[in-house]
Amino acid sequence: MEKYRKASRHGSADFSSSITSPDLETGWVQKEEDQGNFFHRTWDGFKRDPNHLISAKGVVGADGKVFDAEAAAHATADSPLHRSLKGRHLQMIAIGGSIGTGLFVGSGKALATGGPASLLIAFSLIGIMLYCTVHALGEMAVAFPVAGSFSAYSTRFLDPAWGFAMGWNYALQWLVVLPLEVVAASITIDYWGSPISNAVWVTIFLFVIIAINLFGVKGYAEAEFIFAIVKVIAVIGFIILGIVLDIGGGPDGSYIGGQYWINPGAFHNGFKGLCSVFVTASFAFAGTELVGLAAAETANPRKSLPTAVKQVFWRICLFYIVSLTLVGLLVPYTDHRLIGASSDYDAHASPFVIAIANAGIQVLDSVMNVVIMIAVLSVGNSSVYGSSRTLAALAEQNQAPKILAYIDKRGRPLVAIIFASSLGLLAYVAASPNQDAAFTWMVALSGLSSIFTWGSICLSHIRFRKAWKMQGHSLDELAFLSQAGVIGSWLGFVLNCLVLVAQFWTGFAPVGYAENTTSENVQNFFQAYLAAPIVLAFYIPYKLYYKTPFMRCVDMDLQTGMRELNLVELLAEERAEQAAWPKWKRAYKFFC
């Protein structure tokens, strides 16, 4: 009997290690096995299980084309992505996930275009919008932690065709962000006047980003955890230093105060300058919604996600509003080194770096530039994660090539990761004289794409709440409620629409358009509004081809994707426990 037990334990260990062991030798053996039957498993794995369909198939168009909304919901809910993210991962993704070139580099162009007051107003309005949007996303993601997150919610609660358009819009946004971030790396490295070719830096950054994502969701999360800590420390350090410099604590002891708000002024180019800053602000906040996308790979989203969502408010206030206020106090918008200025001398330096350099502090400006390098790596890391997960979810819903839905035994959407990484090769344009133009076009595409994503999240939440009530449910059955509520979602949706209108105006008649040629004005329009025709190009043909319906509240699936079957009982126990908390703890948990 003892011999049998030993043999059983030994056999069990061998079987387990062949599946999950991170041991190097075992990993290579498993990899060789995967290579042997890769195509067979991929083809066989994409066959849909007919048992997933518990009711009649989707609406059939006049030509017999079908989109099966119910099967799509089951596919995203049953995704084999590994659920290994922890609370600390989600919190750092929420706090530092989108602190990147939009804040450190892109804010320079925004300051030069609109002035310090426009910079604050635009970022504050986008921040208010994001507060409402992320809370709406958090409510849905806690209830339905499914693959694809907000694009899947658009399919489920709005229109499958709009979900298709939003999924590809979001995937394209992150697909171009990877080369964009590496291009930004070469721009910031130019600050030191490096004689090394930009192509070398592109190769190094691409290798690191791809290697991190090949370690799976844990590799992405751990790397992001470290990156976020570095960025958070850097921003807090800059805020402290900025306050000291502004009140006269710099090496020369001169008091700056608010003199740059008087001369050269608080605004530049008037109301149009303000509207021109919106797309830069949108790009800077892009990635805030990643916390919702990560819910499908979180061990316990009901516990972890609410805390991460609530911290978005503090990130907006502290890391964006306070730091950009100090940038506006320390750097005049006429500084010739800002991106977008007419001079080619040091044109790609960050306003954060310029503020430190203007104070005459040696070395510290280079330290800040190193932080920007880390921020670039972080956002590039997030871009591969965001695009690969979205592409895999689209494929699971039959809205993208099925090969992209291939997920290996380690829970990695391997084909989607390889595809996303391959587009990083576009970053080699940084080695050409056209790197400035590439930066501008990529910012335009990825910036306005976020507006469509956020607007869809708000509208999905509005429709979800209406369906939840119509189907006889109460708000007490939801584990997490948006603090902004449905009113906040309406506010977020309206603000998103206003940004689209403002961006159309500034794209059609930008600052100084009278001095430009017709071809230059056309180019400026598409740089400002590039995402809109792309979204329509995805939505209209899909809508016409599949004849997809606008989802009615009574027909919306409000069950598929929920993890806890006894959720009502669990919530009752937790709320009874929370009622016994002291006031300080209840207040803390409300905000954090």
C-alpha cells in the first residue's frame, strides 16, 4: 500500500509538472509538444460547443447572416485566461497604469498650444469624465468580469455592430501605441544628444516589452507594479520639488509664483487653444480603463476592483492636476524647447525636464528623463496587454479571425500577443527624419479613440441600469455601485460628445488655419479626427452585413459572466460586517 501511495504521489507530481511547472526543462518539453500539435489544437479549439446555446440563435438578417449575441456572451465569460491578478496589481495598474508620455511629453505641446489655464481646464474636464466613466466600468466589471470588458459590454448592452467597432477601435488604439511609445523613447533619448542610432534604442525597447508579455499576465502585472511605483515616486518628487522652486527655494533663490500666468499669460489662442488641448488630454488619460479589462484575469474582482476604481479619483487629482499646475507655474508656454515650438533646438524635451533645467539644478533633469524612459516602457507594456486581450475577446465573439483567440495552457493569448508585438516594428520609423510626423499621427489616432471607448462605457452603463431595473432586479444585488450613478454616466457621455464636437471644430479650423495651405488644413483635420472615420468604417459595413439589432432591455443577458451564484447572501453578510465598522473606516473605504 505504501508503495502504491508513493507511486501515486510520484505520478501526480509528474502529471502536474507537465502542465503547470515553471521549471525550465519541463517548459521546453511542453513547448515542443505544443509545436507538434499547434495547428490541430487551434483548429479544434475554435469549434463552438452547441451546448452553450440555451435559447434560439441570434437575429437572422434577410440574407441569412447571423450574429449570435448569446454565444458571444458565453464565449467571453468562459474565456480560459488565467485569473491570477491580485489586489496590489490592480491598484498599481489603476494608479500608475496610464502615467506615460501623454503626461510627461505630450503635455508640452498642450502647454505651448493653449497655455497653462487651458491645460488645467482641459485635463480637469477629462478627469471628471474619467471619474464617472471608470466608476461605471467598475460597476459592470465587478458584476460581469468577462474577457473584452467594455467592448463586450457594448455588444451585450448596445448593439453587436457597435461592440465590434469599439473592440477594433480599442485594439487599434493600443496597436499603434506600442510603436508610438518606442518612438517617444527615441525622442526623449535625443535630449542627451545620443550619437547612437534610434534604431538601436527601438530594438532594445521592443525586446524588453515583448519579453515581459511572453511571461503572461503575471509578468505584465509584476512589471507594471514596479513601473508604477517608480512613476508615482517620480511624480510625487516632482510635486515637492516644484512647490519648492515656485516659492523661491531653487539654487538662485528667485520667487516665481504665478508670474507666467501674467506674462506671457494664462491662455494662448483663446477658446480654440483650449479645445485643441482636449485630444492631448485624452491621450494622456488613455489606459485608465485597463483596470476594467484586467477584471477577467483577476482572482477576486468583487474584492479587488472597487478599491482600484476608487483610487482613480486620487490619481487624477494628485498626479495630473497638481503636477500640471506646477508645470504651468514653472514653464512659460513660449519656451522654445516645448514640443510644438518652432525651434528645433531641444524640441523634444519634456516640460517636466524643462522645469528642472530652468531652475539650474544639475543632473536632476536627466534623472527625470530616465523616469520618462520607464514610463514609456510601462505604457508600451500595457499596449501589448490591452491590444492582445481585446483581439482575443473579439475573436472569441467571432468578430476577429479565430486564430487570435488561441490561448495556450499558461493563459496567454499567444497569437494575439505575437500579432501586437509585430506591429511594434513600425517604431523603426523613429530612425528616419519623419519621426515627428509619426508621433503626431499616432497621438491623433490613439487619443480620439479613447473618447469613443469612454462614451461607449457610459452609454453601456446607462442601458445596463435600465435593463437591470426592467428585469426585476434591485441595486442591492450589485456588489459595487458607481459613486457617480447613472447621472454620472450621462455627464460622462455628454462630456465625451462635447469633446468630439470641440475636436471637430479645431480639426476643421485649427489655430492659424488662415495661414496654411488647403492641403495642410486637410492634413490637420485628419490628424485631429482620424479615429472617427475609422470607427464608422468598422460599424457601418458590419451593421449592414449582419443586420444586427439594437439590444432591447428585456432581451439583454444579465446572468452570463457572474462568478458567485450566492452573491445576494455574500453581500448581505459583508454589509452587516461593514455596518459595524467605525466611522473613520467607513469614510476611508468610501474614498479608497
